[in-house]
Amino acid sequence: MRNDLAPAPGRFIAPWSRSDTPGYAGGGNKFDLDRWNAEYFKRFHDFLASASERGIVVEISLFSSHYGDAQWDLSPFHPANNINGTEVADWKKLHTLENGNVLARQERYVRKLVRQANEFDNVIFEIQNEPWSDRPTPEGAIGTVNSFLQPPARDRFPNAAEVADDLSLAWQAKVSEWITNEESALPSKHLIAQNYTNFRLPIRGLLPGVSVANFHYAYPEAASWNYGLDKAISYDETGFMGRDDDSYRRQAWNFMLSGGSIFDALDYSFSPGHEDGSDSEPNGPGGGSKALRQQLHVLSDFLQSFTLEDLHPDAQAVKHASGTIARVLSNPGHEYGMYFDGDGPAKVTLRLPVGHYSGAWVNVRTGSIEGPEDFQAADKETVLQSPEFKNGIALRLKKGAR
């Protein structure tokens, strides 16, 4: 009842209009896949416009895995839910090139959404959400977080990384092609995202046209291992770590200071009746709150205080930081953004080019300055003592004259 992605009975609005024939499994008449629903596209346009006014980037997930029969039974593409005679013998082939006469309708749908969104510059297109769920590789898990767990737990969620199989990838490549082809004659061009896997994995290769690699429940290694691809690495979905703000804030700082490009937090404080994000009761496998959103704003402000395009992950600047894990982005000899995950105070040993540096320790919860730093780095290492902190602290340094 509190799932904001599950419309109340009779309230489901799809891109396609309803026919005059009763019998949709979710209530009401069946869909007519030959006719677009003007109400849907008005809402689509209004939503993108409202987000643009607020400086919000919208990721449009064009398709999603179904996960099971219950979800497939509600799909407009299900033969029982439309009047158009769709031919899907196996729903696990819906997102493959072997999906009968549905492929042409999928193409028409993609091209329609691409055209409708073209005037907006705040859009990313994701091809499919979690494609490995319906179509994992025959080998199953190809990466594990904790290899010391005993099977079968070692090779299952939430410890295993899976990728989509070849049939899925061929279909996803076709969707990317549709997006690129449709935009070739339109004024604006948008980024395309491929949802690659969960957790962390060295990416073997992304599909043609893809600029963003989406990971769910990502570890910092998802960014650091794949930084050399020169693609945007995205922490695309959070959850399954309880409700406390500290966990998700720490995930964000660790990922972004490892070279990540995007952090998306599923925020379960938004629910029907709590459209202002004030729901404080347990609601799904994740957290979220006004306080967390303010804390993520601190991270955003911290990153925006640098010349971001000049920064890269730096494994050399911090030699050691007692009791913490250090994540560093830098333009060596110019700017350094550092995050120390753990509890302090910490003794931090730096290796910096000779010169004068100034900056400040930043409270990652509030954004307040915990203490200034102003020092001269000589040929040898520089040792700093941090203020007291719990669950992380940040340090901003810039080189310059006194």
C-alpha cells in the first residue's frame, strides 16, 4: 500500500490507450498497443519539465526485468492484456530478439519516448533495469563479494554479481541503436546507460552507444576498477543495508571519491501520503530521509568546490591514515579532495609536492568546518592530525601561496 511504484487499483496509466474490451489483469479494459495514451505523455512531459526547473536529472528506464510470473501477468505486452495479438511464448524472451511480433512495438515505444524527451537536457536513457535477473549468463555468478562464504550462499544475491546473457545483450544493443538512430535527426543527444551488474565487477565491455555504466548496490571498486574505461560509472541503486543514514552516506562518499560519476539513492521516505519525503516508518529494503538528502548535499557541495574535470583517483597522496580507509581525488600539486571512512581522530601521513597548502576538515553530516589546515609540505612526508569524527570526515586541500 505504500509502494509509490504500484498504482492503486484503476489508477495505472500506461503509454498505450485502453481499448473497449474488458479483461486487463490489473483491472479495467485491455490495452490497444496501436494507440498512444495522451494522458501518459502529458504527465511524462510535465514531470520532465518540473525536474528541469529544479535542476534534477531524470533517468528514464525504458524497460525492466519482470522477475516472475506475477509481474509478467500485469504487462501490457502479455497476450491476455491487449487486443493486438502479441506473440510471446516465453516471457523470459520478451527482452531478446526472439520475442515474436513484440519487437516492432518495443521499437515504436522507444522511439516515441526518445522524441517526447528530446527537448529536455536533463535526461539519461537506461536501456533496461537489472537485465541479468531474467536472463543471467548460464554460468550464473561471475563475481562474488565474499569468496569465503560456503555455497550456495556464496553464489547468490546479495553476494554474487551476475551479468546478462548474450541474447539479452544483443537485444539491449538493438535498443541502444534505436535511441541513437532516432536522435540522429533530432536537435538534442542524450546519454545512454547500461545496467551492467550488482556490487562490483571489472567491465568486459559496454554496448555500442553506451556512455554510462550502472551498478546496483555498488562497492567503491566498481568505480576504481573501471575508471580507465573513460565512461561514467554510476551507483544507480541503493538498498538492503537497513535504514540508517550513516550507511548510505558512507556509500556515497566512498563511491564518489573513488572516481564514481553518479550516486542515486532509493529513498523510501517518499511514499503515498508522504510525497514530501517524510515517511519515517520501515518501508522496503532501504533507507532515506530529509536528513540523508541534506547530507548528500554536503557531498555535492564538497565535489563542486573543485575543478572536477581535472580530478582523478589518487592512490599516492595519502600514505597512511590511522584507523580509516582513505579515498582521494586530486589534480596533483593543485587540488585534493579526501575522504576518510571510519572513526577518528586519525593521524594522516601525506605525500605531496613541495609547496604551501591550505584547506579545511569538513563534517560530512553538516558541512561545517571542523578545523582549518595551513602548512608547508617539504621534501619529506607531512603528518596531519584530524579532529574527532565518527563515520567519516573529509579534507579539502589546495596548493597556493601564503
